Amino acid sequence: RMPAGFIKTVHHPRFTWGFKTAAGDGVNGRAIPFPRGKLLGGSSSINGHLYVRGQAHDFDTWAQRGNPGWSYGDVLPYFRRAEDRANGADDFHGVGGPQHVSDIHERHPLCEAFIAGAAAMGVPVNPDYNGASQEGVAYYQRTIRSGHRHSAATGYLAPARRRANLTVVTHAAVMGLDLDGRRVVGLRYRRGGAVRQVCAGREVILAAGAIGSPHLLQVSGIGDPAHLADLGVSVRHALAGVGANFQDHYAVRLVHQVTRPVTLNERARGPRLLWEIGRWFMNGSGLLAFSPAHVGAFLRSRDGLAAPDLQFVFTPASYSDGVTGQLQKTPGMAIGVWQMRPESRGFVRAATADPRDPPAIQPNYLTAPEDCRALIDGLRWCRRLMASDALADVRGPETLPGPAVASDDELLDYGRARGATVYHAVSTCRMGDDPMAVVDARLKVHGLDRLRVVDASVMPTMVSANTNAATLMIAEKAADMIVEDWRVGA
């Protein structure tokens, strides 16, 4: 639960499934590590803590695509209900909810310089990007409480563990759903060497995430008939959209040396690290209570756009390979960018009929021209910001990609070679009323009885944000719908 432990846990085989994407044409044929949480709380127990809801337009678009009840006005009460905002309640924020949300505990001088540089470039300083407007530069809000990670397991599951009607089974893997005609009646899971069965008294709620949910449906015979035939799985229910429409955020980072020993890199070594460990154990403060990104910006890649399409992350530290991992031994700072609403679409497909085998994950990063254009514009903005007068006193040379990478083609080649996922998988069991939709507006699987999907896979389109906050909102709203349907016998 140490926030800075993210850089260790996010790829640790004890805590993640160890997935990789399939090799992608848009990323120079690379297979990119794709961590998914393998512990209570799922990926909320290994993520980077950032609490970002998205833009009102995101959810209005969901409603306009044939999903009544999912407009921003509809979902805002569920965002507020989920939240325990350290700064108190207002029209956009709630208190007393299961998910604690706090502001950063220490404002680093490099972060202050970053904000000043952005402001000098005309970027508004936004005290609350989860409020009336997202656009601007701000310190990130975080799912951290008293210096400790506050995951879905902490906020939701831990209090519920006292309930007599809840049984949690760990060290188990679901093998498949059981169907009686069009009715889902339960599931099978393996624990140790035994396969056991669970029968559903009311309905099955599938919440295995944007990778796990379509995978489990497919090995259960629910999906595209052509794909199931290739697997040798009998078709129990034809549903072409299962695993399709996959979307994710793809980030690329620039790294600069810093001319003075003022970065987090120096605080993470030797006697200073021992001091920081002591601070965290004493009062949950210091280096180890930080999320990986401190400051963010939400900007438009070009004039004429209706809303920001780029998200930035800034850290007063730098990593050896330009992506989250080992901190460099010399002072450094890093800025990353991704397009918030990518047009590239991929898929998640079972690779074999055995649910224990990893699925094929193909995001198709940077295969849409608009995604490539936006990334180039974002990298150029990063360079302008890093060159601002506010950072002049500490700015050293750019080490990644380096000044030799200058043209649009060179920047795009760098992005293809060095970018990585931001862990925001969505839309593989998309909500809607069209032939490729998997669930309806009440999250029930089309054409089946007693099966509902409640996770990020149901998002019709990508939110302009990190996806944890919107996933919790979906779960809050789904909880109401489940109770409503139970009361009327639906």
C-alpha cells in the first residue's frame, strides 16, 4: 500500500498477470508489457493512483450512442457518491463515500516551475480538473489516504467482509460460465487441483476487467462464431462484439537532466532513502507517499477542437528507460503525453480454449493517422514547456529522445519505439444497442438472461481520463440497477 511502490508492483508476477500485447505494426513490431492486477481490488491495487473523471462530453456521448441514463447529468451523482474528498463536498465532489481522494501532500519546486511555465504559455491554472472544466494545468488528485494506497479493495471490499452473505474465494481462477439455454446459471472455478461449481440464485455479475471479461465470455462459448470455431469452442451464444473495439491510452515521455540535485532521484538512494522510509512509517509522508505523476495538464493539440484531447503527466524524477521503472542515478525530470480519445481500435481474443492461457491482446496503437498527428503535437508541446523560462535555472540537456530527433517523422518513430500503455483498457464488452454492442444500458448481456458485466469493458468510448474513477462510477450505478431489477423481479 506504499504509493511509490507502484514502480515495483506494477510488473511484479505476484501482483499482476504478466500479460503482453501482441506485436503491433504501429509500435515497430514490439510486444509491450500489459499489467493487470492479480489481487483483491484488481488493477486499482497496482495503478498509479491518479483520480481523473473525464469530460462531461464523454458521458453525454455515451447517452447519445443509445445508452439512456449515462449522460453526465446522470452519472455525476454516482461520482459524488463514490468519493470521499479530503477537501470537502461541493457541486462536483462528495464526502463519506468509499473511495478516498486527496491532493498532493508536498509541492515540489520543479512542479511549481512546471506550472509557472505552462501558465506563461497561456495555459490556465485549474484548481479542479474534475470540476466545472477539465482544461488547464493542475496537481493531480490521488486515491491516497494518509500516505497509503486507497484501492477498491480498501474502500469497498474491506468494510463488506463483515457481511454474513459475502464469501471471498482467493487463489482461484474462473474456468467458464454455465448456461442452460439462454440463461446463465452459474460458473466453474479451479482452486488447487479441484474444479468447483457455483450456482447463481439471481444473476452472475462479471467484473474481470477489459481483458478478463471478454476472455471468459469467449472460452464459455459467448462471442464471434468465427473466432470460437477457430478455438474449437462450441457456440453457446453468438455475439460478434465480444473482445472487439478495444481501446487504450499510449504514452510517450521526454526526459531532461536537471542541473542541481533537487529531484526525487537523489531522495531514492542511500541514507536519504532510509530517511524517507522512516518518514513514511512514522506519518505517511515524504517520497514514498507520492504517486508516480505529480502534475498534469489537459490541452488541445490544435486550434478548433471543442475540448482538450491531450493529457500530460510531469514528474520531478526520471527513469532509466523513459518509462516507469528504475529511477536514474543522476538528477532528472520527465514529462509524458497521450491522446485521450484515440481512434485506433484493437481486440482481445482467447488464444486457446483453455481459460488458463493468456488471451491475445492487440491494441493496434498508432494505426490511426489522427493518433499519430496528436502524438507529434503533444511531444512538441512538451518540448516548448521544457524550454520555458520557468525551468531555465534547473534545465539540463534532453536525454530522451535527444535534440537529434527533430522532424515530425523522427518524433513519430521515437514514439513508436519507446511508448507504452498507460493501463487504460476499455470497451471490449461495449454498451450500446447496435449489432456490435455486448451489453445494454443496464449492463445486461444482449440475448442472455441473468448475466451482467460491470467493469471498464462496458465503456462505449474511451473517457478523457485515467479510467479508475469512471470504473468506480459504473459500479456505483450498476449497484443501483441490480437492486432495482431485484425489487421488480427483472
